[in-house]
Amino acid sequence: MCRLTCFLLFFISLMISPLKAATVVIRGNSPDYAGLTLAFSLYENQISEKERPIANVKVQPNGDFEAKFEVSRTEYIFCRTGIFFLYFFAEPGKEYTLKLPPRTEKNPADKLNPYFEEIRLHLVVNSSQTQGQSAVDDPKTEINYLIRTFDDVYDPLYSKVAVKVIARFSPKNIDSTLLSLENKFSGIAHPYFKDYYTYRMGLIKMMATKFKSRHVSDNYFLNKPVLYANPAYMELFNQVYDKYFSYFGRTDEGKVIYDDINVAKSFSRLKATLSHDKVLNNDTLKEMVILKNLHDGFYEMEFSRSAMLRILDSLALSTNVPTHRAIAADIREKVTRLLPGYAPPAFSLFNQDSVLVSLNNFKGKFVYLVFCTTQSYASMKDFEMLKTLQKKHSKLLKIVAISVDDNLSVMRNYAKKSGYDFAFLHYSNQPSILKDYDVRTFPTYYLIDREGRLIMSPAPTPGEDFETKFYEYLKGMHIL
């Protein structure tokens, strides 16, 4: 009996253990990009869209580049460079020769535009096996070829359907077009592509008003495996379960959801309430829907943020799905990073003297953090008021200006000529800081306390009576 039990436990451990990772090699030759470092990443999850860097590739003077990384499943890999969002699909144990588009940098206006949309481009690749096997894959069965070929037909159709739906126009001839897509692609055996195709087709059928959300949920998600790394699955998932808490909360069975979250702050009660909806009979799917709606709920005003955080933590502690625990942690990190009382995103940036400076360097003083550009009239107008503030409150307050000028030398020259007695840092070695701090306009301000936690997020500008509000905070904390 003991031997049998041990065998069963060993067998189960094999079944639930992570898939073995295998090396992926990427290479290419693009002289346009000589001297540039290409940063390749993947999404840790496609709810919070946390990005995980997997390879930094320095392009040599002759244009050659090569890097290696490991994946345990087919992954959606992407790289932002200039005006492009470049992507491809990487399978474990494969080598990929990438063909990059001509290098095109953002113009100054694009760099300052927080709503700038990059051009999404599926890279052309040649694929072969690693470990010394040089045979090139049959392009007609290679995952990137399959998805590119499908998307070339699918994307224009999807755009037409989306426009017609927005215009409240019901497309009459969609069936024949969908049938032609099915005839051309439904018989392809590649497992990842089959899933990609299935969920892309589900999305366009829903957009064409052929299927309602409940029908899509029943047929595409209930009692189906969760495809965390497949963008087609996750896009349809995010569409189907968008604002699910609000919609279900309007039903007789779901109206107690507001008490479950805002009053009881109970994950178990929320889960029990959602069990009344048959589309969520599957526990794994139910947790995914809860994770998505907790994430989205932080950016709306319908539910208490503190209550949602408590439920998120309870889910992370009680779930049997490690991936859900990781997603919960990613969501918590994302939604709390700009909340008062929490530590803001860390950074290490070069100052006007080319010295690397981090946020920790300013601990012990209040930090009035401003994202700005020395070429902006609004920013330069504030600088004079910041100069007065810095001189007046130098014992308590440190003003730190993070510049998004075209390059470090522009910021350096301005900082030296102006003679302002506050720190200038340049964003260029950590451009993600603009996304981390949700910077949408210049200037944007934050106030951080002496222990490195946010106090005002965002903070008022100097012209919006920041000084008075700062005094009120200091008095309230008995610092003055």
C-alpha cells in the first residue's frame, strides 16, 4: 500500500511539475540597427500585462546580432524599437533568423505623446531546430508562417466587422467569408495554431453579433484549458468577461456581490456567489474571471480598493493554481505602485554629471518628483517656482526633475546653464519609467515621504498651491 501511494504521489508530481525549458536562439543581420540594443520581452500574464525581459541583444557594427534564452512553451515574444512593436512566436528548442524592418525612430512629438501607438509588425523569420540540427523547418508548418498567413486574411475582415458593429450595422454576408476561413485553416494540425485559430474565430463571431457573451463563455471557456500564453485566447477572454462583476451584480443571484466585496471583503463569499452563474462552474475559470475583474476594478470607482486588495490576497493564499498566485502578485504590484501609502516604482537614472542616481538616494527627505522636459514652456515656467521651493524648504524637501529630453546632453546643458539647485535626471536608460508612473502629460508631479512611500499621487503643481498642501500634511503629521 505504501509503495502504491508513493508511486501515485510521484506520478502526480510529474503531472503537475513545470514543463522542461529548452533553449531558443535568435539572430539576424540589420546594419540599420548597428550599435542599438534590442530588448526582447514576453508577458508574464495578459491580465496585468506585466512584461518580463528575456534577452538584450547588442547589434554589432556590421549589423549582426544573436542571443539565447529559454522557454518551456510557445511564447509571444516582442521588442519595442522606434515606431515599431515587433513580435514573433518562439517555440522551445528552435533557432530563429529575424528580418527587422528599416530602422525608424520616433520624432520628438511622438516621444512626448503618451498616447502614441506603435506600428505592430509580425517579424519574418526562418526557423530550424537547435542543438546542431541545421535543417530549416518546412515554412508551411512553422508557427509564425501559419499565424502570419491567417492574420493577413483575418485582420482586414475583423476591421470591417468592428466598423460595422460600431456603426450599428449588422453584416449580412459574414457567413460566407467565415466559411472560407474555416475551409482554409481549420484542418491545420499544429496545436498552438489550432488554439490561436479557434479563439480568433470566436472573437470575430462575437463581434459580428453571431454569438453573445454567454454563448461564447459556454463554448470557448467553460471546462476548457486556460491558455495563459496564447494571445488569441486571452484577447477573447478579456472581451467576454469585461465588467463581469457589474453585469452579474444586476441579476437576482448576483446582487449580493457588492456586499461580498465592499462589506464582507470576502473571497470565499464572492466565489460562492459567482458559483450561482453556470458559466463559471469551473473553479480555474472562476478564479481567472475574479483576477481580471479585480484588476480592472482598481481603475473604476464601483468597488472599494482596500476590499479588492484583501480579496486579491485571499485568492493568492487559497488558490491551488500557481499561475494564479503569480498573477495575483503581479496585479497587486501594478495597482498599488501609485497608491498613497505604498512605495512608488524604483528607478536608477543618470544625472547631469552622468552619475547613476536611484530613488533610495533621497531617503530621509521628502521628494517632490516632477516629470518634465526642458523644451516645454509649462515645465520651464514651473522651474522658477521649484527653485523658490527648494531654497525655502531645503532641510526637509528635495526636488527631483526627471527629464524626457531627446538625449542626456540636452538636459545636461540646460541644467548647467540654468543653475537650478535641484536634481535633474534623464529617463533614457529606463524609458519604462513613464509607463510605471503613468505619465500622460508634462509636467506631472508626485510627493514621496522620507521613508520612500507616496503621499500625493499625483501631487499638485507648484501653481496649484502645493506649498500650502505640503504644510498641511507636515502639521497633520506633527513634523512642524
